[in-house]
Amino acid sequence: MEAGRDEERPGGRRRERRRELRRRWRHEPWSGHGPEPWPGSGRGFGEWGQRGGGGGLPWRSTVLIAVLVMVGTGFSARNQPDREALDALGRILLLLGAVPLLFRHRRPVPVVFAVAAVTLAYLAAGYPYGPVFVMIAVACFAAVVHGHRTAAWWAIGLLWAGHLLLSHWLYRWLPPAGDGSAPWGQELPAAAFAVAVLAASEVVRVRREQWAQQRVERAAAERRRADEERLRIARELHDVLAHSISVINVQAGVGLALLDSDPEQARTALTTIKAASKEALGEVRQVLDTLRTPGEAPRAPAPGLDRLPELVEQAASAGLTVTVSTSGAPAALPPGADLAAFRIVQEALTNVVRHSGSRTARVRIDNGPGRLELTVDDNGPATGTEAGGSGNGLAGMRERAAALGGTIEAGARPDGGFRVHAVLPLRPEGSTP
């Protein structure tokens, strides 16, 4: 109970939040939001930040490195009789160099300097050369990969400088006894080793940075595709429901007005309402089926201009007389353009029913080379509801046309009517704009 009360306090919530952030810091890669913990964060060796490389310490790899260094140095000592024999102190120094590697993912800066210091002490004691340099290579690698490149450069640079002092100046006072100055030629391989370690670490760091960026880009692309799919579904539902509900609304008004005076006409209105609602439910179900069965082909074809007679019939049931004229040789339309053309005509006729006092509308379809032009006119006047480009219907038409690289012009005509003119480019399916 006391623990539960503690978590309810502000301080308890902050502590729980910090624990959660530490768990994420250790287990999750950078998501692209907020400061980048690794790699390429540009942290200097003065910053002792930490980042976990996993849920626990790297015991297995550290033990493997320690065994490799111990065994390998024993073999190397046989071929270096001029160096000090590898005694208990030498093995303790090797062990002291391996133990900090347990924390190389959590505290890479202290670890790289600690390993460099132990390695320098091992060399100052005159023990044999060999796999001891594997430890500093691993420590530098971890520091660079976790973003502490400056610390790695300083550590390996100080180790190399200390080796120069030991080999060419301090050797007089250090074991082994009677040792002479080391040839300067051996410093070239030592420098090449340092450069190779740093270069390999930088390559891995850059690759990790690229992988992290690719993960961020893939996640952004997935979010963008999801947003586009939601927009497409919302547009489809808007077009289906707006048209059908407009017809239902008009017919419901007719049915109520004629219920007593002309029951037969009221019955006809109710029949139209039933048919329009059934069709709307079918189209809504078709749109929603794409959500329930992702990746599967829709079981019913998307509507196209071949269903234009149905739109004309529905408009007639709402009291709107529609005439359709076609020019040019009709061509097989890509599915996307066919659906967009149908929805644009549907939305334009819906706007006439809802916002225009005219009971007639004209639809003209012009089939041109590589494009399709749609024109929907009515003679007005407006019934008082704003029919300009601020409505969702006109915005949806513009989005459909823009998605295909086309244009929409909608506005009042000089003679008082209203016109919607759409131009849709026709590209083969799968081609790019």
C-alpha cells in the first residue's frame, strides 16, 4: 500500500518515468525523435553519458576476450625472451584490463581510458607484446560506436604517446634490465594499428547511423501510407454517404409532404429511400471490407463511369433531371481515374441537389488524347447555402484530381449557374506522374 501511495505522488511518478526511460534507453534503438543518443552524437570525452547495449552486462564476450588475451599472451611470451616473464602481476594486469570491458556499453568513456591506462602499465612493466592490444581495440570500438569518438581518439593517442616515451626514453629506468631503445620502424605498425582500429570503429558507427536513419524513414513512410489510406477511406465514405443521404433527405421531405394528400407518391418516395439506403450500405460495406482484409483484393469492383446511368436515375428520384453528353472516342480508363471521375460527377450532382434551386443539370464527358474532361453545369440559383470551394465535397474532388495530377475548377458562372470542370490525365496503370 505504501508503494502504491508513493507512485501516486509527483516524485514517485517522476521516478517511475525515469526508470521507464532507462529501460527504453537500454533496449530500444533511437526512433528519430528527440536527441540522438547514438551514433554521431558528437559527445566529447568530458561527457560521461551512458547508453546500455542490452538488458545486462556483456559477460560472454568479455570472458571470451579475457581468455583470448590470457592464452594468446602466454604463447607470445615464448617468442619474446628479451621481455619480462609473464608472472602473476602480469596476468593480474591483463585481468584488470579485461574487467572494465563489462561496462563498455554503459560507461564507454571511463572504460576506454581505464583500459588504456592498464595497457600502458602492462607495457611499462616490460611484459611481452601480444593480444593485450585487443582490449584497447574493443574499448575504442565501443566508445566510437556509442558516439564518444573524441574520447576514443584521446585514449588511443595517449597510449601511443606513452608507448613512445617508454620505448625511446623511459626504458633506461624500467624493466627488463639492460633493455635498449626500440627501433623507430616499429612505431609505424603501431600507428597503423591505431588508425585501423579507429577507422573500423567509424565505419561501424556510420553504418549504424545509416540503419537508424533507414528505420526512421521506413517508419515515416509507413505512417504516411497509413495517413493516405485513412484519407482515401474517409473520402470514399464522404462521397458515398453525402450523395445517398442527400437523396434520402429530399425523398423524406417529399414523403412527409405527400403522406396525406398523395399516399402513392409518398410510397414511391419511401421506395427510393429504401433503394438509396441499401446502395449506400453496400458501398460502405465494400469500403470497410478493405480494412478487415488488408492485402486482399476487393470482392466487388470499384465504381466507375459505367455506373453513370445509376447516378442519373438516383438524381431523377430526387427530382433532378440530368442530361449526359459524350464527345470523343471512349477509352478504357485506369481504375484510379475511373473511380475519381465517378466520384467527381457524383459529388457535383449531390451539390446540385443540396445547394441549387435548379432542377436540371448537364454532364459533359470529353475524351481527349491522354486526358478526360468532366463538366457538370446547373442553372442555379443557389438556395442560400454557400456552394463555393470551402466545403468538404469540393475539397475532396480537388484531392482526387490532384492525386492523379489533374485539376478541378468549381465556381459560379456569369449567367448565375454553377460549374464544376475537371481535367484528369490518363496514364497507363503503374506509370508515374
